[in-house]
Amino acid sequence: MADSAGQRAREQGSNADWTEPGLFTVAPGVHRIPLPLPSDALRAVNVYAIESGDDLVLVDAGWALAETGGLLDAALDRIGRNSAEITRCLVTHVHRDHYTMAVILRRRFGTRVALGIGDRPSLTAAGDAERENMAEHVLRMERAGAEPVIRALHAAYGNARPEREDVWELPDEWLKDQATIQLGGRELRAVATPGHTQGHTVFADLGSNMLFAGDHVLPHITPSVGFEAVVAELPLGDYLRSLRLVLDLPDMRLLPAHGPVTETTHARVHALLAHHEERLGASLGRIEAGAHTAYEAAQGLGWTRRGHPFSGLDPFNQMLAVLETGVHLDLLVAQGRLSRTSTDKLVSYELPGPAAR
């Protein structure tokens, strides 16, 4: 078995490059395993292996790439375990980098897979090859007036598809909000946190003061909101409410899906709430300055922590930027700070009432 004190030291040391492959013990019986992402600036997703009694459980499972299984086993070998011993995968949400390797583990070893029930619409929306296809996102982009971005996406990616397309299956268990999960001598509480996806779920280990946060709370970046096959009416409103739900929990150690483990969750939640309030103001400012669509507004905003111009983003991130701007504008409409005109082809925004142009 790995030495806990030594592994904790490695975990602290790994914060400079959290994507470093291996196994890093963050608490007794809890190990962080970074697994790779293809062609993604994030580079890795954290999978957490929990040993509790006879149980070996994963929180999230990674992207079903050819190399993922071998890297997972190499990491588990450091604690004398292997993938065949994994009894259950608790998946925070249905995105490919969290869910699809869980399906592969089930096929190989009979591992049970659990997923938040709010992700059922997106998972059942289409056939196996369509779970994360671009059709819905392209439609939203068209209505946002972002035809140049659509053309750039087609030019950059064409008909390319991810490595595996046969990885979308229903889970064994749909998790409901506040479900209690018993793992040997450890208890987790499943807390529904819709926003990033409708079914996003975090797992609170109140006894050990740890929050397995998935993509809901990330230490260095702001997660996308509503990037899924079936989008909620106001995904940003859902996300902000879910952030405040986390503030109702004790301030636990943050175990994120992307980024290093940090000692406080609440500080980052407050920062995320402040960020979105600032973005709401900035998005409103773009409409006041003459923008009418989400695409026009996105072009005038800074992106990433460094405030990069929209023109400096690659086509995929331009798409995310337009969709993010759209959900901010929609929430401003719901707050009465903007008005919206919608047709089958275009959604436009303006100041409400006498101030409208």
C-alpha cells in the first residue's frame, strides 16, 4: 500500500502541475488519478478512487480513450489494486470526459454506474453517436447570429468524431438529490447541482470534510453552463442557485475534476458568484453599446482569466463563448434588465421599455 504521508506530500507538490500522471493520496483511502483528455487545453480530468472497507469506488471515470484503462490500472497498482476491483462509478455528470470510461469498465468488469437523474434527457435524447454531436449547439449558434463561427467549426473539424462512439449507455442507477451513498465505513451525500449540466451532482463526504465537486466548482477556471444536448430554460440561473447551495454546506476541501485539490470550497464559490455578476454587467454593457445578438456581444468581451479577445480563441472556444454570452443575456431578460425578440432563425436583445432602440 502507498505511504499516506508521502503521498500527501506528493499531492501538495503536484499542485504546480495537477495533470502529472500517477496516483496522489489526498486523504486516507482517497486518491486522485489524473487521466488524459485529447486535444483539450485542460489536458486531464481528475478521477478519485475511494477505498472504504471492501469497496473500491470511482468518482468520475475519465474519457474512454485507448490508453485510459492502462493508465488507470498503472495508478491503482500503486495501492495494490486494479480496475477489476472497482465496484461502482459515481459520475458527477454526463460529459464524455467523466462518463464514458465508466461504461467501458461496466462492460469489462460489471462495475455499476450511477448518474444524476437530471442528465436523463440529454443521455436519452438521441442515438449512440449523437450524445455530444454539434447539431443542437449549431442550432443555438445560428439563432445567436454566429454564422462565422459555424463556418470556422466546419473548416477546423469537418466530420471528425471522437475516438469511440459506442460508449453511450444508460446508467445502472439514477441518483436523486440528497441520496445517501454508503461505502463501507464512509458515507457520501449526493447533492444535485444543476447548471453545468441539468444532472450535475456533487458528492459531499461530511465525515471527512471533502467535496467531490466534478465541474461545478473548479479552482482556476469557470465551467461552461448548459453545454449539453437538452438545455434547461435558464441554465445560468440554475448554476448560480447551485453555487449558493454549496455555501449552505460546511466549507470542505475542494476535490475538483480539473485542477489541484484546495483547502476551501467556499472561497472559490464566492469568487465564481462575483465573476458571474461581473459578466452579467459586462454583457448588459455590450447591449447598451449597440450589440443585438449573443455573437455580437461575445465579440466585445474578454475571455479566459487573461482577458483574451474573442478573435484570439479557436473555433470551439468561440462557440463556447457565444453560448456562454447567450445564457448571461437570457438571465438578464429573466431579471427584467433586457428584452428579447425570438424567431426560428434569430434571437436578439435590446434594452427594455423606453430605453430600447
